[in-house]
Amino acid sequence: MVNTVQAAWITLVLVPVSVIGFLGSVLAARSALRRNEDPQGWVKPLRGLSLVLVVLVALVNMTATGVQ
């Protein structure tokens, strides 16, 4: 089990990282589409990793608060 202090620190660290990664990938993809080019190879994996981090934070917070 994860206690609430650990869940708070995990949230404070992972949420900004995932938001920055997601926004960076979205902006890079949009910029490439405006230039009529394919997005770079790192865009989709970074977007996927960012979404996985958000789901991980949600699961950690649910287990820390006892939501089942």
C-alpha cells in the first residue's frame, strides 16, 4: 500500500512531467502537420507515456485513499 504522503509526492512529481510531455508532443505534432510533414518518431511514444503516467497517478491516489 502507498500512504498519503507518498501519493502526494508521486503526484507532485509525475503530474507536471506528464503535462509537459503531453503538451510538448501535441505541439510538435501540430507544428509538423502545419508544415505538411509527418510528426517525428518520438511524438507518439511520448504522448503514450504521458497518458500512462496520468493513469498511474490516478491509481496511486485511489489506493492511498482506499477507493475500491
